[in-house]
Amino acid sequence: MTITDEDCLAETLAFNARLKATAASRPPRGQAPNADVLALLRRNRLGGDTPPVRLPQGQDRVVAGGVKVRAFVPDDVDGVYLHIHGGGWAFGSADGQDEKLWRLAVEARLAVMSVDYRLAPEHPFPAGPDDCEAAARWLVDHAEAEFGTQRLLIGGESAGAHLSVLTLLRLRDRHGITGTFRAAHLAFGPYDLSMTPSQRLFGSRRLLSNSDSVRGSYELFTPGMGPEERRDPEVSPLYADLTGLPSARIVVGAQDPLLDDSLFLAQRWQVAGAPVQLGVVAGAMHGFTLFPLTITAREQQRERDFLAGA
């Protein structure tokens, strides 16, 4: 484990404090939101100040018989990155990070294909994983013809990191596909939906995510399931056999309720036989890469470097 960015810890903690002060004026996010609250959160991008920028370089497509994706194809392509966005399986979209994904495409020389998977609660588990599996299976069959390369990578943030691991496991277990995706980049994902100790003990601190909001996300994504059912490896990849998976970079903030998820997954990933880079960002909360911080710029550069060299 590497603790990174301690030199800018003061800036990171000051931002956390401002976010908590702002959140104190809003109702707490506890149980899973009802339909009206969910619609409001989606319109407001979970409290974001500005709408996402849609770049003309993004191409909206439909692949695998009906899965929506958004593709970014630079002039020089050395590989294809299957990106899966975050948002608690209930928020977010493939066009929510155009600027970041286009920069990644150009600087890492990757065609980037972001999956616009179906969202809960309208489409609970297993709809989202099904869409990601279908998009990945399509890439295995069509990447060479579409993008001129068979070098495939996968990754995402938060729920997208969880879906990335499930996708790799489904490719292995359902299709016998291993080794085609050469690396996975996993940012602050939840890998045990029955709740790791850090998830349960984080409490009600008003950062981007806390114990209550995490629990509410699980209720939206897996309605009717209890903790024991959520330990099924098809739901919680921390409990899966991880053999045959590619090298990975796993990153999480030190003040993220999902801290244990990354620590535990990295250990099991390594024991299963694949190389792992684990980074814990000093003072960072869940979703820290959404905000204009020094640690965000650094982390995005590390992500580009990892994917370019994988």
C-alpha cells in the first residue's frame, strides 16, 4: 500500500470541511430516495454546480443489440478502454465526463467507450451488469475491426469500479474469456455490498458518501436482498474467485467509507496471482476526482499513465 499526496493534505482536508459545512444545510441522505427525490438528484447531478459538457468528439452509439455507449476515438489508437461510470448504480451517464475521457483518449492513445448502462431502481440488479457484460463481449469480438486493436482495458469509478470487476468475472465464468482485457483501473469501488467494517463504521459524516448513503444505494440496486444475499459473489466480487483476472490499479481515499473494500480487494487480487498497484490518497473522500483539487489532477495523470502503459 502506498499513501499518496500527503504534501497537499491541508488543501484536501480544507475542501472536505467546506463540503461538510455546505451539506449541513441540506436534508441528510439516509434511506433510499423515493421517485421524486431521485429525479431531483438526477437533475442536479447529486448537487453538482454545473451540468456536464458534451464534447463534439463524443459519439453516441448502440452496440451488442441495444446497449448505449459513448465513444471517443483519437487519431492515434493503441488500445481500447471500456469505461463504466459511477453514481451508485442509480445516477450518472456515459456523457457525464466527456472532457476527462477525451483527454484520456488523446494522451493515452486509447479509444474510450463508456457504457450508458441501465440505472436502478427502474432497472435493478442484474440489468446494469448485464449491459456492461454485453458491451465488453461486443468489444472482444469487434475491437479489431472497429478500432484496429485487440488491446483492451477496463475500469471505472465507484459503482463503475464494482461493475468493472463483475464484468471481468462474467467474461471468465460465462464465456471462458481471460487475458483479453489486459488491465483494470478501479477507483474507490464498493466490492462488498453486505458492508465492510469501514462502510458500517464511517457513520453520518457529511462527505460525498457515508454509511447511510451507501446503504441506500444498495437498497436501490438490490431491492429485497439482505446482507447474506448480497454476499453472493455475483453481487459482491470481494467474495469471488479472482484467479485469471488481469493486472489492476486500485485507488481509494483515506476518508472514504469504502476504504476497506479497496484494501481487501487488493490483497485478494494479489493472492490470486495478478499484479496490483494500491494507492490510498491522504485525506481524500469518496468521489474526490469529481472536484478541482490538486489530488484530482495528480490522480487523473496516474490513471492515464497506468492505462497507457498497461
